Amino acid sequence: MMIEKIKTLKLVFDGDFFLEIKSLLGRNVSFQSNGDVSIQSDTSVYEVFNLRRAPSEFKFFRVGEYKDKLHLNFSNIRDYDSTGKELLWPNLTKAQCSPGKVCVECILPNIPDHFAYIPGDLYVVGTVPVYENAEPLGCGKIRDRNGYQIVQSMVYAVKKINDNIAVFPKQKIGLIILNSCNNRFVITRKINDLYQNGLRMVMGYSLNMTDTSLESIGYLDLKNRILGFVGGLSSILSIPMSEILQQLKYVQISYASTNPSLSDRNLHPYFMRTVTPDNKQADVIIKILLEFKSDYIQIVYSEGSYGVGGRDTIREAAKMNKICIAQEIIVRELPDGNYYDIIEQLRNLMQKFVIIFIGLNLPLVMKALGAKSGEFMFIGSEAWGHTQSILQDNAKDFLESSLTLSLEMVQDEDVISYVQGIDPTTNRHNAWMNAYIESKLGCYYPWSYDKSKNRPCTERDKPNQTDFEMDISSIFAYNSVLALLMGADQFFKSTCGPSAKSVCPDYAANPEQLIKTLKSVKLNITKDAQMKLDTVFDDNGDGTIGYTIYYIQKDPENLGRLRYTKVGEYQPGIHFWLHRTGLGFPLVPSSCPNQVACNDCGFNTDSTPSKAPVNSEGITTIAGLGVAVAVVLIVVIILVIILIRKRRENKDNFQKQLRHGQNQRSLPKASESIYHTIPGQHDCIRTVNTAYLNDDTASGATENRSTQQEYRGNHDDFHYDDCGN
């Protein structure tokens, strides 16, 4: 009690003390909440001196003072070089890392573990991959796409809600953003730690967006203060996040995860997203192929949940529409970005249409392709969208006449202005921001400890440059935060009351009812001239945004540059249109070149969707066509050898029995021996599909199915349509 009373005291040395202490006259003393002293004075609290040369000796000269802040008279400061020459401001020796060097001993080792923080009564917790993944448990370098811009977009959404007197009018909304490093182990560890221990202000340092006085907090208890979670970016993170958060009964809204498996409400009951799942994307890709009467394609996809899940949805849709996948090429994440062998694999078959389903490393892959102009027609998934940086390289002419899909929400100009208005010079404490700008613009700031870039940053090196592109995911993240808070506001008022400062038991125990409320939230998310409000989520909690179809062509105003032109649109279940006039597609459709190739399509089109993996390890890939043929030949040869040996054995036994007069057994029929090993032509491939539903028999079913296909592929009476493929 005494300590608490002392904290409330305000001492005036001119009148509160009998003894006159000259050094304290005119100063008022109070105490901060943590007990530290605070001195208010009209005179300086500290004085600053510079030791410099007098005519015959060195003396201290007063050059500044500290009151509420530091005041320095730079013109009075002197310094000396190694020869004793006197230096004046601004040419003084600076205690900085030298250009061209990385001062690793000065770089904080735990910057990826910092967090973005806005204090409040109630909190939204966001997860963003600000840094790259470094397997298995760590973080790599700063990301210059789909990272820090998302952080800033979430910050602006919370600021907008706090300025809105209709939403949480009696509470201040806070924000915590955890850096996921695009690593499932990192984000699950951080969520568990947040739930069990609250928010730890490591050494009082954070990426605070409002002030820098976090030293007095030390520890932030978040029990009964979290409204929900927003994240993650990729499905590889959203899946394990969902598994944890459903146990903790928190609603999760993703702003970019499109894997179809996340639509399963038995597995992910509290998961929602503002983006459309990939099975809808597969539908529009197939519609485009059918428009151009093309039924023979190749797929290039990335490892991980996004690429594998997208490949599986394309497989299903292709099979239903009699489209053959001639080749599937998996792209693994390589540290050196060496993807130059992909183009040679594509040229092995030379099929015009190539589906690109690649996530994070897409720019590096497209840069490495280096195809000839007109060699391929690419159809890019929404991860490609209309990303300008992919077209900026002069060696990208081979992308002309390709198509891309894009999930697009209406661009809020206020969000863009806020994100592009970042000024690193006034946010030097924000290590994420500095690292992001330096990586994005290829320069370094004077206060940086990594000066390995080629040039120093200038005043013009800011995010508001004309070529500084806004990440599409940032708008989705912004609207995800708005949707969560608008829905949570309604549910919070009905369960906890309009004035409550913490989450009540009725709110925490009923995430199903919160989801029901969120499904009614409407925002201006589509490009509508009348500013019409649209429902953000469908009945299943998935996004309702349709796809915009872009065509890549030369810019009429600059023929040396490529640009995206809108040529179509697809709103699932509502409409599809594609403007074909002027598109530079080949007159000859992309079809299988001969009957043998068409028959071989059975191997690729009969492919029950594999379960998309939670991580990028252990992904089973499709063997190359040459390997598959070799396996078939080996199996056939072995079967023939077994059959010949069996016949010889039967013949020898029969002759032996005749010699001994004991021919009492009937000879086995050759056909029975064959069909015990290989099913007959009358057996439908589809009959083995149910086995795949059982994990214990999936491998065997797949192997049996392949054997049936291989056998029928060598018989004249096997037809592609017999089993509804």
C-alpha cells in the first residue's frame, strides 16, 4: 500500500522541503506506474559536453542539454581524424557499420520473434510470414512479397475500426501480429506460447505502431481478451493453425489459403476465409481449355498444400471433362533458385497449354523458364494474378498470349496510401520495416547493420514509388480483419454487453454462433460502381470472390513491354465469359498427337485426388512417362516368364502323370492363371476407387488400379470411355 501511495505523490522541491537543494530547485518529481522517477523541470535534466582542443590543451565545452528531449548545438561539436585534423559537422566520425559490410555482432538475433503490437482492451491476433522459412524450425531472410505489406494493412484495418464509433464504441481494439516465417512449427509454437503465457515483451522491444514505451509492460496477460485470429497466408500454415485453434475454440479467418481441404467443416469447424477455394479455380481453367477445344495439357505445380491441392483439383476436373494431363512437373523450393530444367521437361512433350499452379517461388520459376516466344501458352493460377514484377524482365516475351486468373477485391485507396506512406526515417525502431524496405529497394540506411547492398537509400527510396506494387493479399487481409471485427462486434454486444472490456464465457464458448454472425457480414469487396455491399462469406464460410481472367499482350504504347488486359470473368455458379476476339491462341488446339498418346492418358486422368500434405515434406510425385513405361514393360516381361514357366511345369507334370498312369488331375486353364494375376477387360477401373477412402488400403488400391490400366493399355478392345473416365 505504501508503494502505491508513493506512486501518486508529486513533489515540488521549491516548497515541499525545508532544506534548499539548489540543484533541484524548480523541478517537480513524480513516479511512473512501474515506480521509476519522472522529473519535470524548466531547466535541463542532463547537460552534454564535447571534449575538444583548446589552443594548448583539451577542455570540455557544453554543446547540448536534455529536458523533454535531446537538444544539441551541432555547430559547436568538434572531432578529429587519425592525423589530428579537426572535423566539423556533418563530417564527424560516425559510429556506424561501414558500407559493404554486415556487422553481424550488432544485428539482433531474435528480430523474427518480434511482433507488431497495438495496445487495446480486446485483441485481434494476426499471423503473417514477414520472414522466409528456414527448415526445419527457424526463420530465413525478410520477404519482399506478401509479408510486411500485410502487416501494415492489418494495422490500418484496426485503426479504421477504432475510428468508427459504431463498432466497439466503448472498447479500444488492439492488434498482435505474429511472424509465422511460413513455417508450421514456428507459428504453432508461438500460438501455444501466446495462449499459455500471454505476450512477452522481450527486453521491452516490439514493433509497436503507436509508441515505444513498452518497457513498463513486461508481460501482457491475454486471457479473455482475444476476439479471434486472422491468418495464415498459405494453406501449409492454415491447416495446422486450424487444428490448434479449434481445440482452443477460436475462430480463424484466412486471407489467402485456397486449399479445398479447408472447406471440410468436420476437420476445420472454426475456419473461414475471404478467398475462394481452388476447386472453383479448377472449374474456370477447364472452361478456358474447353473454349479452345484443347484436351492435352501439362501442369507445373509447387510442392506443399497449395500446389499439390491445386494439381488434385485440376486432375478431378480434367478427368470429368475428358482432358488428358500428359505430364505433371513438381517444383520444389530450391535455395539457389535453379529451375532451369523445367523448360526442358516441358519440351519433351511440347504441348501448348501449360497450367502453372505455383505459390511463393513463382517469380523465380518464371524467370528461369526462358521459353521461346509462342512456344507455350501458360494459364496461371491466382497466385500469379496480375503481378507486374513477373512481366518486367525484358526476357519475358515468351509469356505473351498467356492467361492468368486473379482473385480481386476492390482496392481501398486509403489502405494503399497508408501502406505506401511508410517513412522509415521516422520509424527507425521498427526493424521489420527497415529490413523490408532495404530488401525491396536494394539499398541500405545509414543506421543499418547490414550494408551489403550496392547503394545507400535516398529520400526517394520509399514505398510510394510508382513502381512499388501493392500485394493482392494485403487487401484480403485488410477485409479479413474488418469482417472479423464487424461480426465480433454484434456477437460481443449480444453475449457480453456493450460496455464489457473482456471476453465473457458466452462469447468464448460459442464459436459456432460467432461464425453464424460472421456469415451475415457485408463489405464493399467487388468492383461495383454503385458501391454495393457484398456478403463476404458463403454458407460454408468460404470466400465469394469470383475470378478475373487476364490476357498478357504487348503494351500498345510501349511494344517492348508486356501488360495484363482483362478478357474474362468467372463468378462460380453465376456466369462465365471470355472475350476471344484478338487473343493470339493457335488455330490448332492442344490435343493428343496420336492414338497411343491418347491411350496413355489413362494413366494420368485416372487419378484419385491425393490428400494435400500439411507440410512440404514427403510429397509423393508422379513418375515420368518414361519411368512408367519401363515399369509396365518389366511387369509384362515378368508375367510372361511366370506364365511360360507355369506352362512348362504343368506340361512336365502332365507327362510325368501319364508315365505313371496317374493322370487324375485336370490341367489348369491358362486364362485362369492370367486373370488371377491381372483383372480382365470387363472389370471397371472405377471399382477400386472406394478403396482409396481407407488409408490402410489406399496404396494397394492405387497399385492395383495402375496394373489394370497398364494391362488394358496393351489390348485393342480397351476403350477410354468404358469406365466413365
